[in-house]
Amino acid sequence: MKNVRWGAVLILLTCCSFCAGQAQNLQKKHLLVLGEEKGYRHESVSHALATIERLGEKSGLWDTTIRTDTEVLTKKKLEYNAKTLNDFDAVLFFTGGELQMDSQQKADLLSFVHDDGKGFIGVHSATITFTEWPEYGEMIGGYFDEHPWGTFDAPIVVEDPLFPGMQQWGASFVLKDEIYQIRNYSRDKVRVLMRLDASKLDLSKSTVHRTDRDFAVTWAKMYGKGRVYYSTLGHPRDNWDDPRLQEMYTEAIKWAMGLVNADVTSRPLSPK
């Protein structure tokens, strides 16, 4: 009789474990990663996308779909088992140039974030994407406007150490990367998480256009109901092997998907 009871307990525990595993799988998020570029090609894109997929597998938090075309960027039903925006919780762009999207696709992407409350993560050249589409610039927070210092040992200040994915950098650090100067950007519309230390920059270069010395590196913002995150970091391929960068983008994806929360209230540039 005792053996029967123990057998019943073991079966119950096995069922509970199986159900818990099933529930965990059901809760996993879905991330669409787009790596299409028109014009200049970044050599780090393939490695970056593979790294993001691996981070999702490692964390167990999301499944990744990688695409190099824009067909999936629609809410319209496609043939057979083709996925659409309706199948995802967030979209990540490591893109560049004018991608092929019709007006309805563009409206669907904006609605995906603004109305459906989904997430958008822009990596590096995402701000050189759709530069003739003002609504995209409004969503992401600005556009590329030169990189006056090229790829250099960038002196970076962490403005918001409490935001997920910022703690591992410390208060300030130096990272060899290509930092974009941003136009159509205003910090009263975003939460700046990182910026360049202007006191350590050569501001005499002819390609330096910002007179306010506000060179944002990473920011987060709301776009309607949705969450938007952008960072210029990620130009060099090797930086994607840096655990600090991996943690930053892992936390960015989690935040954009609503798995963690953070304050994105805008703040003025510190005089320091």
C-alpha cells in the first residue's frame, strides 16, 4: 500500500513538473530581429543577430526569428505559416537605408508599437534607416548626423545607473565603438541612459553640429503604449562578445517586452 502511495506521489510530482515546464514555454516571448541594410553594410550584423538569438536561448525568455527582408513587417495575413507582426512581442532593427515597405506596412509597424503596446529596439544603424520617413524618426527618437570621431575610444557617462542593463558599466567607462551624432533628437522626448563626455571630445571638427554638447549614446522612451530603446553601441563585431554589451541588450529587450519596468521620464542635461 505504501508503495502505491509513493507511486502516486511520484506521478503527481512528474505531472506538476511537466505542467510547470509547459507553462514556462507558453510564457516565452517572441522577438523579431531584422538585419537588412541598403547601402553601407555593417560587418557586425550577422554576429550581432546570432548573439541576440543565443541570449534569448540562454535566458529562456524569448524565441528569436531572424529576417533579412521586410515581408514579415505587416499585420496582413500571409500565405501558409508565414509570421507577421501579430506573432511578436517586440521588433529589433539592426538595419540601414530605405527598406522596402509599402505605406500599409509602415502604418502597421507604427501601430504595432504605438497602439498595441509592443516593443522596438534599435541598434546602431537603425537611426540611418528610413531617414525620409518622419514618423519613424519620431518613434525611434532621432536620426544619424555623422560620426565626427569615427570608431574611437569613446568616453561614455552612464546617466541612469538604475535602468536595467546599465549597472555593469559603472559610472563612466571607455569603449572603442562608433558613436553617432544624432539630429532631430531632443532629450525632453527621451530618457537618456548614456552620453558622451563632451569635456573629453574634440569639438572643433567640422562634422560636429550639435552646439549643446549633448551627444546621447543610449536612450529609452515611450511611443504611445509601446516601449522604444536605442543605442549606437554595436558597430565593431568584437563588442558583441563583451558581456557588458550582451547584458545591456538583454535587459533592453526585456524592458521593451514589458518583462521589467523602469522610469523613462526625460531629464535635462547635467551641467557636470
